[in-house]
Amino acid sequence: MPREKGQVRATLALGATLLGIGLTVVLVGHIGVGAIGKVLLAVGWTGFLAIVAIHVAIIAVMGSAWHILAPQAGPLRSFIWGRFVRDGGSEVLPLSQIGGYVLGARAAMLGGVPGIIATASTIVDVTIDLIAQLGYTTLGLACLIMLKPHAPVILPVAAGLVAAAVVAGMFIGSQRHGFDALDRLGRWIGAGWAEGTAARAAAIHQSIHRIYRARRRVVLSFFLHFGCWTVGAVEVWLALRLIGSPLSPGATLALESLLYAVRSLAFFVPNAVGVQEGAYVLLGASFGLTPDVALAVSLLKRARDLAIGVPVLCVWQGQEGLRLSRRSN
């Protein structure tokens, strides 16, 4: 039965990915390859490398926010590297976000972080990141209300925020009582660091509680995550200026926060393929962006993710291969 469920999930994920790719192809064909290419050329290699550099710095800070939760568990570089692998898996490979979390935890373990702490701290870090994203979306919604008080997306976004807050509360509650879910995550990571289902789940559960008891670290981690979400809008602000279609910082923040709210709702679509592109075209129109500019920004972010994620995943794959070869010898 579990194998059949896994096959169903994989089939649905593949179907969603193919549908998203098809939607993207249709959008590119409808808007025009030439028009989109002209917009991307306006950014130039220097602008693209600047956008990549900003994102690399953001990922490094998010890795630091993860390390703050368990500073004694391993060196800072292991958590930063784990965060790079997590984002690479989520944005490059055809995986759900949970798949990226698993890869990130395994990468941290290869850097010396114990399996129990890698799993528990990942769960807490993802929770804090989710709450920070809710705060970011709330800030973006406030900017939208100030800039465009009669925008039709305000009510749907507000309703989505309430629903997301409920989901976040359920996720936090599951960390107090969800032993089965914790055990499944531990088995997916597959470190062999505990014997027996009950022992493994209980060990993760206790570690989660220890992390949450260090409230100052949790609060600091939250503010770092929130700052990263906010600074992330700078990438799009810079891209739009280079393209020649600048938006104000407030409008850019509102656009980006709404985009990630849509991506969160479409969590079941690997990499949000097609969802991100369609959302940029629809939301961008509300801020005066033409379809070619909006779609070019989305494709620019895809290229940024590939430029960072592909080398990271190649190195990580080499590390995993080296570990397996050592175990076989």
C-alpha cells in the first residue's frame, strides 16, 4: 500500500510538472520569443550575475538562521551548505518542497550534523520560515492596500493569509503530537541513527522541544528569515530597473509577496512550474507590467535558480557517491 501511494504521488507530480511546462510553453509562444528575449538581453550578464550574487547571499543568511537553532550540532558551513542543497532540490529537481527538505538535511549530516538534530532542526527551521513568509505576505498586502486600495486581489489574498495561518497552526500542532509524521521524515532521510520506529520519532520530538525552548534563538532565526524574504524583493526591483520597467520598492514587495503566496498555494506542483509564470503575468498586469516583462522576470528567476542549483547539486551528488564508496570498501 505505501508503495502504491508513492507511485500515485509520483504520477500526480509528473502530471502537474508536464502541465506546468505546457502552460509555460503556451505563454512564451503567445507573448513571443523575440519580445521576451529582448527584455532578457536588457538585463545583461552583469545584471544577471548581480541578481545571482544577491540570491547567494540570501541563501547563506538563511543557512545561518538554521544554524542558530542548533549551534552546537555542527559547523556553520554545514548548515549553509544544507540550505543550498535544500533550495537546489526544491527549485531545480522535479521534487516537492518536502523532497528539498530531505536533501538539505542529508547534506547537513554529511557535514557532521547528527541525524536526529538535522531532522528536528529542519522541521523547526521550515516552520519558522513559513511564519516569516506569512509576515512577509502580510507586509506585501499592506503595501498593496496603500498603493491600490481597490485592487480585486486584496480579498482573496487576505482570505489566503487566514487559511495559511490555520495551516501553519496545524503544522506547529503536529510537531507536538505528530510522532508518525516525524518518523516518516526520519526514515526518508535514512541515516540509521536510531533503532525502532518509536525510538526514532521520540528522539526527534524531544529534540524539537529542546530547540523551541531556546526562545531567543528562535526569535533571532525568525527575524533573519523575515529579513531574507524582504531583501529577496530587491532582486526583482533591480531586474525591473535594468529592463527599463521600474517599480517602486513598495510595489515590488507587494508583487513578490503575492507571487510567493500563490506559489505556496500550489505547493503540490514541483518547482511551481507554470504557476509562477502565469502568476507573474496576471499579477504583473495589476502593477502595469506588460506580459513580456512579467514573463521575462519569471524566466530570469528560473535561470538564477539553475545557475546556483545545478552546480550545488552536482557537488552534493559527488559527496553522496563518495560516502557510498567508502561504505562499500
